[in-house]
Amino acid sequence: MYTKVWIVAAKEWRDGWRNRWVIGATLIFAVMALGITWFGGVVNGQSGVLPLAATIASLSSLTVLVVPLIALLLGYDAFVGEQEQGTLLLLLTYPLKKIDLILGKFLGQLAILFVATLIGFGSAAVAFSWNNVSWSVIQTFLVFIISATLLGAVFLTLAHGLSLWVSEKAQAAGLALLVWFSLTLLYDLALLALLVGREGWLNESMLTGLLMFNPTDLFRLINLVSIDAQGMGVLASLGKMNISLPALYACLMVWIVASLALSLLRFHRKKV
């Protein structure tokens, strides 16, 4: 099984890097991360590199928009594209189980996403540490890169689920954009409206529970817990929530495993 999974993953890795938009998105991602690191203080009338906490908070805002979008665009046609081309039926005639295909495609595309994230935020880490190398900086950026990759993994599994649910690439693309808009923008706007409109109604436990239902909020919480968010307004109150890093990572892993399980269930019921 493992050999078959890695063969599929290697194919996805090669096919992924043949797409010019993947390379272009990676380079743009790196440029944006470098720009935020070097010039993030210009908005506030400051020059030079911002403090670590402010830099991570700014990079988090970029990540929750760009990484999920890259993941969804990378995986939305993973299965429906093969089906339209007629290659999915051919693959199923090989001695491959459906779980081999799901895990292989997931691991191959996740490796591409990890490299893109590593290049983007690795360059930002080098720029930030140019004159200030310390273990705390390295550790914070490592946590950031790992959590960003896990965030991308969640949206990659969601994209695969959409790809197995529909029968046309256009439908998968439309649903992928809807998922991106709902989880990265609409969910937090609705939560903010609920907080403002029902002031005092939501306690910390209820707010925490609502945040757990959104992987982008889990990503923010992971990085706010790992840095000193004092003096950063609402971000500080979120960072002070009584939640451990292992628990937050576990929630992201639950998202990934549950999405993979639902994709496998759908694949078994899908008529190719």
C-alpha cells in the first residue's frame, strides 16, 4: 500500500510543478511575505522591520487569504479533472485501492504546498533574522510554517472532497471559491456581527467553541498563543485564551482526518 501511495504522490508532485501558476503563486507569495516583513511598518508610519509579534500577526492575515486559495486551486480538479479526461477510470483498472489514490494525491499536493510555504515564509524568516538571529525567532517561524502547512492541508482535503462530489470542473471551481470566501471572510464577519450585536451574550467558552469550527481561526490562535500578543487589541484577548498548542494542533488534525474520511466515503459511492 505504501509503495502505491508514494508512486501516486510522486506523480502528483511532478504534475503539480508543471503548472506555471504554481511556480508563479509561490514566487508572488514569497515577494508578499518579504514585503510585509520589510515594509509592514510603513502603514503605521514606521520604518524598518516590525517587532516579531506584529510581523507574525501581519503574515497571519496574508496566510489566511493566500494559503487556502492556493490549496483549493491546487486540489479542486484532482478527481473531477481526471474523470473528465477519462483517466480516473483507467487508474481504477490498475491494482490501486481508492484510498491509495486519495492519500497519494493528498501527500503529493501537500508536498507542493509545503515547499511554497517554506519558500515564502522561509525568505521572510531570513529577512527578519538578518540582524537579529535568535532561537525564539527561529522557533516562532517554524511554528508559523508548520501551522500554515496544516491550514493548507485542511483546505486541500476540502478541495478533494468537492472534486469527488461534483461531475464538472466548473462546478468544483465555483464551490472551491465559495468555500474560500465563506471560511476566510464571511465566517469571521458573521462572528464579529454576533459579538457586536449580542454584547455580553457570548462568553469565552462559547467564543472558543465557535472559533474551533473554522480552520483559519485555529491557525490564528496557534500563532497568537506562540507569541506575545500584548498591546494588540482583540488579538491579545484571543491569544490569552486558555487553550494549549497541542489542543489547537489536534483540532486542525481532526479537520484533516475527517475531511479525508468523508472523501474516501464519497469516492466509494461515486460512479466513475
